[in-house]
Amino acid sequence: MRFDRLWVNARLARFSEGVPGLDVVERGAVGAAGGRIAFAGPMDALPAGADAAERIDCAGRWVTPGLIDCHTHLVFAGDRAREFEMRLDGAGYEEIARAGGGIVSTVRATRAAGEEDLVAATLPRLDALLAEGVTTVEVKSGYGLDLETELRMLRAARALAARRPVAVATTFLGAHALPPEAAGDKDAYIDRVCRDMIPAVAAAGLADAVDAFCEGIAFSPEQTARVFQAARAAGLPVKLHADQLSNLGGARLAAEHGALSADHLECTDEDGAAAMARAGTVAVILPGAFYTLRETRRPPIEAFRRLGVRMAVATDCNPGTSPLTSLLLAMNMAATLFGLRVEECLAGATREAARALGLLAETGTLEPGKWCDLAIWDIGSPAELVYRIGFNPLHARVWRGQ
Ligand code: DI6
Ligand code: FE
């Protein structure tokens, strides 16, 4: 067997599907061929006569799958630091949104930005994620809210993958907020999302999935269901911002539409969790928004565990409710604020995040056949990735074997 590259003397946390825990190999090796993993296991089990164009000694460092941030709003223009100050002075998120700030203020800035401006504004945020070992990132639209700007955001998101060694999964989030020109008519706007935008985005091949924000300040379950139907008609999988600020039954709705994931879930009840378990819908835990908004209701982690709902952890990087570009910190918050175990946090930023994106066949674990995307860490134990705050122990990031 000949590898393009072979990493030896590594401690592997493979997160193999169907194996409980981290699936650790103490004296391990990873071999890459053609950008994919050709071997990931004990050095002793390397095929006799295995040979590599390049051999890298990891000196006992830990190797995990490259991290996956499966929920971000990375592409946007402007910032919302002023709103942060208003919130510190006592204004609420929903109050600011109703007063024309919030998402709509980012929409104004994003509409005024060209594609290259959007890419340039996004690259520093993307680079912060990559510096911590992220190799796949999901990016949503949703700050355009008109066809032209939504397409521009999605093109900018796709362009990121040409600028950096990273896989980008794009999500159309036209049903994120009501644009100002819709003059309060949510049904008419959802008509446009379903009739014009989703077919156009799908025809352009610019989205890998469709998302919506089901919430009092955004769209109702009925309007969300129409978006899901249009997505299905266009052949796109769905996911949902569900039960973040109130329980409108979003988790259940997402599950009933076979959603890849339901995200946030602070207000999800047992019924919603059970529907997700039946459908295999991944729960994406977003502690950055909970922290920023100083929410008090926590997602029903214990119910997810008991019912066997898979949990992913993501940054939700966005200018309003989660100006967070650290997936390591998101894991720390998931543990400290929500009580996720170390192993749940780590699986949540690798295998379960891949599952949430429908990409588990390609990434998320160290298993032969998958993309050779690795994070190599200067740590004594995997718990350090979750336990430390504001420290980055990444030694090297490998994307597609390089
Ligand atoms: N939920 C969120 O937390 C973000 N979007 C959403 O649907 C907030 C986005 C923003 O405030 O800009
Ligand atoms: Fe979000």
C-alpha cells in the first residue's frame, strides 16, 4: 500500500460511527491517498510494506477529525456593536428587532455590499475558525431577503471555498426575517420565497439545504411548512431555527418534514424531542446565542440523551446574537452552560456536525474512504479542547490530505 502522506506516532480519537466514546487509538497512524483517508488505526496494523511519499512524526500528539461548524451566518456586512451596547443598557433582542434594528439592520448593510465586499468581510471570520482546526463550515444566506442579494450571499459563501482550503456547505435562509419593503405582509413574502427564490437558488446550484426561522418575530409554523414544501419540490433538504425564544412546536415540525437538523431548541419540549428522535433529526446546540442573549431556558439535553437524539455543537456565528468565531469556545459553553459531556462536545463538533449537514459519508470521523481532514493538537487529553477558555492548542490542520 502506498500513501501520499502518513502520520505516525499519533493518538487518534476516531469517533467512528457506531463505536461508543472517542474510539481512541494510542499508538496510531493515519494514511492519506488521493485526499482521502486510506488508513486510520494502530501503527501495528499498518499493512506490511506500507510506504509513503511523506512520513510525519506526530510525537504523541492527538489527532481528531477536522472540526465542523454546522451552523453559521458567516457572510454579512456591517456589524451590530451598537446594538450590543443598547442591550447592555437594558433593551431586549426582540424589542430591538421590532424597532427596525436587529436582523434588518444587517440586511441594509448586506444589500449595499458587492460580492467581493462580502467575501472580504467574511474571510477574517472564516480564518478564525480555520485557525482552530475547522475543515468544513456551513454558511447561511438570510441577510439579503431579496432574490438578488440572497444569490449574492450564496455566491460569496461558495467563493470562500476557492479562497481557503475548506469545504463550504451553503444554506438558503430566505425565511430569516421580514424585509422592510414587505410592509408587514409575511404571507406575501413567504409566497415569494417559495415561488421565486427557492426555485432560482436551486436552479443556480447555490444551496445545499434550506433553513427558516420559526419564531414570533419571524415566521409561523404554517409559513415554515410552506417553505419546507417548496424546498422538497426543489430537491433540497431542510433544517430549522426552532424553539429558540418560544415554543411554537418547531422541533416537531422540522422532524415531521424529515429535517437534517433542528437548531437552538432552548424551548423544545419532550414531545418535540421525541419527534426528533423518531425522525433522526440532529439537535444543533448553539450556546453562543444563549450566552449573548443571556437566555435562561436551556435545551432539553437530558431528554435528547434519553431518547437518543444526536447532538451537534456549532457557533451560530452572526452579528446579532452570537458574534462568536471559536468552535472551541462553543464546545466549552455547551459543557459549562448546558452540561454536555466532553465526549458529546467533541462528537458534536465532528461526527454529529457532519450528520447534521448530511455529510457523514464524507467527513466527521477518521474512517477510511472519508476526506482526509484532520486536526492535530498539542494537548495531553481530548478534554483540554473543551476545558480551556481562549486558548488554541492546534498544532496543524490537514485538509484533503494536505
Ligand atoms: N436566530 C439567531 O439567533 C440569529 N438568526 C436566527 O434566526 C440571529 C441573527 C441576527 O440577529 O442577525
Ligand atoms: Fe442561526
